[in-house]
Amino acid sequence: MIEKTVFTNNDIVNIIRKNYNIEIKEIFKINRGSANIFLLNNKYILKEFQSKYSENDINKEIKIIEHLRKDGISVPNYISTIDGKFSFIYKNKVVVLQKYIDGYTMDKNMGNYNQMIESAKELGKIVKSLETLNINLSDKDYKSWYSISNLKESIDKYKNLIKQVEGPYKEKIILDLNDKIKMIQEIIKGIDIKDMDKITIKNTHGDYSVLQFIYKDEKIKAIIDFVSASKIPIIWELIRSFTYIDQDCKDGIINVNHLIDYIKEFNKYVKLNNYDIKYMSTLYLLQLLNSTYGYRQYISDNSKIDLLTFAIYRTNLCRNLFKNNKLITKTLQESIN
């Protein structure tokens, strides 16, 4: 959810003059991502981060972006203030100014085959580059995704949400949540996680998907939003980004042949091990099953239809992964060397 901006247009004009000695004549609000974003003079992007991000978080992102730029990866250009800084604080929010990237964004599951492969290539290049990053990134608590106690807690969360749900989508939400409960219960009975700790953990984008791409002439011109960069299982970032871009996945269906090609392209830059292939589908399924995101927000506020739609999409994805997990894993193991 995007927090309300702390800026008025007059604030922007004055703060940009003060910090950058740039006169602003045109201001246009852009509704994209989780930050408040303003296009200025059709040349600059003013980005106001959510209050949960500190200046250290944003400065770390800037260091990551500069590191990636040196390795030839297309990333945003930050503009320094007259004091030589790349960020500043305004009303307790971290703010940056970037050069405007001329291009367009793409909705989820709208990429063609070539764009899908390009996504895998760029992710491979990013993960390869970040192997030599000289700052420490935080570890995402991925082990909680396959913790039996956390899975049981997720069942309780879903049962509690079922008691609260009201509105026109009540029956659909109850059906979805009950299905997620049943899937978790079945997984708990026979989950295979004894070698899960052997999957590959590396520095990566942390929120990599087609939603973070700016396109020009149907090709990626820049990859944005590295504020979530962290040390996580790269198979999670890999399969998640695949399901966000592949057209066949719009209804939660995994095209295994496309996934194989996606993995093979990534493998040209960063090699996966046998455990990565074995647990890729399972890890993603477990992470999705543990998440109440979308349903929780809609139940609290019935106007959040977009989040409900996203939650329904992810539950459809869970159903497909749950039903075909063994087949997907077997096919990947036979096809990825």
C-alpha cells in the first residue's frame, strides 16, 4: 500500500531548488510501485520512499546500483545534491532524484517468449555481478517458509480470516482460504525438506519481476527498485520472476517447457545445483501458501479489489504447483544439466 505523500507541488519546487539548484516547471504524479513518484520537467524522477526505509537503506541501494552499472547492467542514474549526497530527508521520508528513463512499463504476464528469456538473462547478470558486491546484504528469513510450525500458524491465520470475511466475494475468498488450508495440511503430512539447506543462497534483487522493468522498443531499457536487495535462495527469485512475466501463467498455470528455457538462460550466468532444481517448485509453493497477502488487506478494506485479484491469482498458482509439483520437479531434473 502506498503511503500518502508528504509533498505538495510547492514543496517539490522549493525542495528541488534548495537541494539541486534546479527550477521545476512541470510536476506529474506517477502511480507505480510502492513509493510516491513524481515526474519533473519530463527530465527527472523524484522518489519518496515509504517510511519503513531509512537513509542507510536507500544509500545501500544506491551503492548496489553503482556496482551493477560498472558491470554493464542498465539501472537508474541518481543525481547528487549540491552537497554531493544522493538522498535527503524531508518530513521523515527519504527522497532521491533520478534521471527520467524514457520508456514504458508492462503489466504482469504480458511478456512474449523473447521478453521472458531476456528477463532470465538480466537476472543472471545481476546475480553474477552481485557476487562481488563489497557490502553485506541482509538475509531473508526463507527458512520460515518451510517451517512446520509456521505452516501450522498459517492455517490458524486463514481460519481467523474466514471468520472475518464479508462482502460480495465472500464465497470465493472462503473457498480459496479453505483450499490453502487443505494444501498446507497435506504438505505437512509428507513434506521433504531434509536437504533444503543445500539450495544456493546469493545476493539478488529481492523483488525482481517484470514490474521492475522499464521497456523501450520491446526490450528492457532499465531495471529499477533495488531497495529490497538481499541474500535469498536464487531459485525463489528465478521461478517467481518467471511466473510474473510468462503469458501462460496469467491463470496460475506453469508452462514447464518455458520454465526450463528460463532456467537454462539463467544458468549461463549462475549455475544452479541439483538441490536447487529439486526444491525450486516446492520452495515457491511453500512461500505462497504461507502468505495471507491480498486477502488480509481486502478483508480489512473491501475497496482493495486489485489486491484481492492478485491473491486469487497466487492461490490459482498454488493449486497448479500443488497438483503438479512432483511432475514439474521430475521434468526439471531430467531437462536441466
